[in-house]
Amino acid sequence: MKTIRRVMGSSVALAVLIGLVGCSGMTKQDQNTAVGAGVGGVAGAVLTKGSPVGAVGGAVVGGVIGHEISTDDNRNKNHR
């Protein structure tokens, strides 16, 4: 069972990394959202010892954080 979870966690991480290769045509906010989701997904899987629910939850939280960081950066640029 532990082997299956390890393989699943590695597969999720690999899929995220492959998905990030397609970020070249995205806006900065889209890139930050995708990177946040990827990092959050991997962190969620690691913290929950390979749980798919943890990976998905981490991806959602990371994506929201990445999106909001971009929003704050844009606001700061407009106020200068």
C-alpha cells in the first residue's frame, strides 16, 4: 500500500512539472496560479503521506495563493 501511495505522489508531481512546461504563453498571474497549484499539490501530498485528497486540497490552496499574490503585485504597480 505504501508503494502505491509513493507512486501516486510521484506521478502527481511529474504531471504537475510537465504541465508547467506549457506556461510560456500565459500571463504572469496565470503562471503564478499554476506554480502555486503545483507546489501546493506536492506539499499536500507530502504532508498527508500521499493522500490524493491532501494533494488536491494543497493544489487548490496553492493555486488561490498564487493567484492572489499576482493580484497584489498588480495593485502595487498601479499605485506607484
